[in-house]
Amino acid sequence: MSSKVLKEQAYHQIRKQILNLEIQPNQRIVEQDLAEQLNISRTPIREAINQLVSEGLVRMVPRKGCYCIFINQTQKNQIIDIRLSLEVLAIKTCFQIGLTREQLNALIELTERYQECVITKNYTNIHELDGEFHHTIALYTQNQFLVKYLNDLEGFLTIIRNTSCGVGSIEKALSHHKAIVNAFVIHDEAQAIAAMTSNINNMRDRPL
């Protein structure tokens, strides 16, 4: 297996552990331990960690080593501020372009699947569907830069969701998604922006 493939495997596995909190915030990341755990040599592990450092999910401390990111309340609010600006821009752009019936149906289907997960308490899929809902709206803007910037935030947002999510906030998010979809259906941009703003600020209100 090529070194590039091994590095990609290591990257995805370590990143998944960070996002799922299997590697805890502020936990030291030891190359040798990961190499033994993943049965991969230290070189691709090191390359994977360097990529995660460049993405901000791992921080390098001189003479001490690498540590998993810890997002404090100030940083959380800063991340959410940026996301809110991008998500509102996505809503405005979608109204400028206009969504097709097929696009609306896709958002309706995602919302129905989200609701089913709430009913069955399938919280793992809920987080995935939440991300897919927002990603789909971003794609509809046809703005590749907006999509990229939201994707760049997704790792941080996943950590925030996993460290501060509760059942009540999940049910609120469902109501916001429904309101956003309904606003698209009835062509009410102000309602869509208000619902999206409430949806994003719902994450802000959750304690770390």
C-alpha cells in the first residue's frame, strides 16, 4: 500500500476519533500510540497529524508535543458568528436564485428523515442529517467559496455538537429546519433568515 494511501487512512481515522471525542479535547496525541492502535508506521501518522494541525483540529506545543483542540466559549462564539454570517448569506442567495421543485423536495425529505431520527432517538444520524441539511442549502447557492468556508468550519462544529448537544436542542433544531423549508415553500425570505438565525444561535446557547 502506498505511503499516500496510508497517510489518508491515518488522517481519516484520527480525525474521526477527534470529532467523536474518542480523543478528548486537550488530550496529548502520541504518534507511537496511534501507530500501534492503527497498525500503521509512524511516518503516515506524523503526516496525518501535520495535516490536522494545518486544519486547526490539533495544536502543536513546542517541546511538549501535539494536543487535540479544545474549543473554549469565546472560540465557540467566534465560530458560530462566522457560521451565522455564511448561513444567512446562503439563504439570501437561494432566494435570489430561486429553488426548483426538486430542490425543495430534497430539503423536505431531509427534514422528514431528521424528524424520524428524533422520534427513534437515533442521535448519530441526527447530527449527520443536520450537517447534510445545511450543506445542501449551501450547494444550492452555486457559490463554491461559500461551500468551502462552511466545510472548513464543519470539523469544529461537529466537536461543538458532540460536547454540548441535548435532546431539547435537537427538537428545537427540527422546528427550525421545518420553518426554513416552509419559508422556501411560501417564498418568505425574512422568515427563512429568522429561522436560520434561531437555528444557529440554538447551538450558541448550549453549554460546553
